[in-house]
Amino acid sequence: MNIATINSKINSQKQQLLDHPLYKKVNTLEDLHTFLESHVYAVWDFMSLLKALQNKLTCTTTPWFATPNPETRYLINEIVLAEESDLSINGRRMSHFEMYIEAMQDCGAKTSRIEQFLEDVNSLQNIFVAIKKSDLHPNIKAFLDFTFRVIEEGKSHEIAAAFTFGREDLIPSMFTEILKNFQSSFPAKDLSKLIYYFERHIELDADEHGPMAMKMITELCGEDPKKWLEVEEISILALEKRIGLWDAIEQQIAMKVEMV
């Protein structure tokens, strides 16, 4: 088995994401706010997958010891560098999560809910309890719970699978087009930071991080058929959870429309 085989095995789930009805439901700025206020949890937990891989593939403790594979060490450190300390639209160093939060605030979306959730995660010191106690949509809870179960219980190649195949790089390009249409329809709202976030995400995934992540999985799995099978299973589950997240956002948009 190899990367091409995995891509063919997960094609059905990827197509469901690409054809999801959610994209056609984001028609107003309020719809966009609803999308952002739920999607932000995926932006945040992606950072946790990233750091889990760094913990697994590099030495992040002292005394320092060289980890076995310099190639995977290099690949994850390069990805971390940009994801955790990229240049914002204003030339400031920020993580992609911080960029997203700032973009939400700029376009009028509320960040109080995600901020409260992170405060609860910090105070409770148990991510699973924080997820369970939250008032998030059940699908968003399931999405987060899956991510952190993989982090807690998964092997390096399984975490890499959720990181690589579970985060679809085609989806941001669709939202970039939606945002550009919004920018022309609602010129009073400055969506430049949001458009920059998505365009930067696409640029990095296509040119650097995507190929690096694929190479990392190849390095981690080698010729082990069991590892490749586990990568396939985790990738399918991750995409199904993402479909569930999209379903949740679509439902939330529909509920707001009904209430008007």
C-alpha cells in the first residue's frame, strides 16, 4: 500500500465533503459568522494534532536525545514553524489559529464562545471533560473527541493520518471564492484577513505542507502493511467526522433562517 492507494480508498468521503450542501448555504454575513464560529474548533484542534506529532517525532524534553528518524524530525519541524509562527497580513508573527481569531473579530463574528471553551479546557485540565461539559453541537463534540482520542491513543502514523488526510486542502479554496464574492457584495465588511488566512492555507498546503505530510506518512509506514491499513482507517474516520462538522454547521445556519 502507498499514498496513492490511500487516496483512492478515501475518495468517497472526500467527494462527500466537496459536494456538501453547506457551501451553497453560506449566503449572508450572518451565515458566514455561523460557519466561522463553529469551524474555529477545527482550526484549533489542528494545532493540537500538529504539536502531538512534534512531541512524537522530535525531542521536546530535556535532556535532549536525537529521535530515530531525522527525516520525519525535519518534516514536522518545518510544518510547525509556519503553522505556529507564520507572517500575518500585517507582517506580524502569529499562529494560524490566532490569525483566524483576528479575522473573525474583524468581520464581526463572535469569538467569546471559543475563548470560554479554551478557558474551560485550561481550568479543567482534561480535554475530554471540557468537551463533554460544553454546550457545543453534538457533531462538534464528536469531532473534537475523535481528534483528542487519536492524539491520546494513536501511534505516530495514525496521528499523521488524521493530520494529513483528515484536513482537506480543497475545502479552503471553495471558501476563498465565497469570501471574495462576499467582499464585493458587502464592501463595508473587511474580509481581507479571512481571505488572507484561507489563501495562505492553500498556498502552504499545496506547495509545502501537503507534500511534506505525505512524505512523513510514507516514512512512518515504510513497508508495514498493518500501519498502512491503520492510516486508511483513521483517515476515513477523520473525514467522516469532518462531514459531521459540516452537517452541524449546515443545521445551525438552517435553524437561524427558520427563526427569522
